[in-house]
Amino acid sequence: MGDLLKGKVAVVTGSGQGIGRAIAIELARQGAKVVTNNRKPGGTQGPGMLTEKMINSMDPAQKEWVLKQYQNFAGDAESTAKAIKEEGGEATAFYADIADFEAAKALIEKAVTTYGSIDILVNVAGTFGFSPIEKMSREMWDKVTAVKPGGYFNTIRSALPYMIEKKWGRIINCTSRAFWGDVIKHAEYCAANAGVVGLTRAVAIEMYEHGITCNAFSPFARTRAAVDLEKYDTVVEDGNKALLNADFAIPFEATPDPENLAPFICYLASEHAANISGTIFELAGNSISMYSEPRITKTVFKEGGRWMVEEIAEKAPFMLFRDYEGLSRYFKK
């Protein structure tokens, strides 16, 4: 076991399997005491976006592949905590749906009562759905956005008083490249992850004077969600397909393992990253990328009165929209 995070206490939401599990185990390897978390014992059981009816409609080979992959991603907070202990680390499992304010508070309190502190909070929990926005149910919208950014607010709100008292803390939130819009039809997920980005930057700015950092990462990794996306469009009608353009599909086997993401998260959680805050990263295999700060790229200004529509129509194409690409990159053939 390493000592990069020796003496620190971490909570990792959504750490029953996949990305959260990999991060929790690596934090423990670096010396942190970890509270693992997911909603309930057994983790994600049964079909996800691929319903039982969809799975049963597949040919035998496809069905076998999906069920095998689901088994590979099986796990819960207890199995992750057990894996940490087997490696000589310290971990405690706590089941809680962080979309519930009081449950999220109880999760943070579990870290404090068990290990005496909460120093590192990594929010990985999330859910998703596929639907054309004109057909999307309010239920799907509420379910997804209740976790991101809603649940992330809940855990951050409960952890911050302890971190402020200590003048030290690391908050790391999982977002998605979908925060900028996506070629996948899941507007609720795009909005949820845009909320994570806004929340992350707001917390970073407010907590700067307290020595608490807050960053976000967008992962590209092999997960159970990737299993659903791999097969979803093969079992739904054209009007309900998840991908706007099949050319953007990335084969499941081409996605990297989630364990590749964990070392950088440990770095952000350490003393080495004390001056890094309010930043959004993209992690994919051995690639670590940083998003630019939002900035205005072009401006047109008129002196002496407001713009007339005719003037805008004349000048904007050459001044404001010169070299403008817009959304065309998503639909080029």
C-alpha cells in the first residue's frame, strides 16, 4: 500500500462497480480509508436500458454476451469494501441513495463516525436513459437529474462543514462529455452533467479561500452503460434509436478499462493538486485532457444606438459568424 493519501478519509459514491469501484480501490491503495457506497445491496441487478424483453429478442449469441457482461460488472459497496480489505486497506460499506438528502447526509456522517473525518469526496454515482427528447417522460428526466447534480449537491452540502473546519478538502465529481450536448439521444443526461460542471465550478470558487478544491472528470471507460449502448440500437425501431449517427458508435471492445482512470483521481485528491480547482478533465485510457476555460471568442459592437435587424443581417455573417461551424460537424458525411 502507498502513503500518498495516508491519514485521509474518502467517500466514493457509486463505487459498487465500474469506475467508482476502481477509484475506491486505488484510493485505498494510496493509504486512504474509504467508505464505499451504492444504493442497495446487490448493486445494479437485472436489465438496465436493455429491458428483459429486449434481451430476450436477441439472438442467442448476443443475449449470452450481454448477460456475461452484466455479470462482469456486478458488485456493490460491500464487495468493493471486501476487495479493499483483502489488499490490506481499510474500508466500510454504506448503502444510500444520494438523491435523498438525508441519506446522503447519513453517508457522510458514516465516514466521520467511523474514521473521524471526511477529507475526500468522489461523486461517481449516476444513472441514464435513452429517449428522443420529444418522447421523453418526465419520470426519466427526474430520475437522472435527481442524482446528477442533485445527489452531488446533497453529499457536498453535508461534507463541506467538516472540510471548512479543517481548512482542507478534495471534491471530485464525475461528469460526461455529454455536458456539451451529445450524439446520443439522452438530453436529460446532457443536462444533468452540465449541472455537474456548473456545480463544480461554483463550489471551487466559493471554497477557494478555505483550502478546498473541487474538480470534475469526464471518463471514457468500459462500463455497464457501455454494454447497454452497444446493443440498444439493435433491438429498437429506427425512431427510438439512441445514436443520432451510427458513425459515432465506438465498439465496446475499444473502450479502455476503468482502472486506468483511478491514478489521476488519486493525484487530484492529494497535496500535489492543492492549486488545481474548478477544472474539468477528460480521462480516457492513458490520455489525460483538460478542457479550456469558457471564454467569449468573438464580439461585434455598435456605437451610437442599438442594432437594427437589417444591420445585423448584413454584418454578422462576416464579423460574428466568420468561420462558424456550429453543429455541422455532427452531421458531416
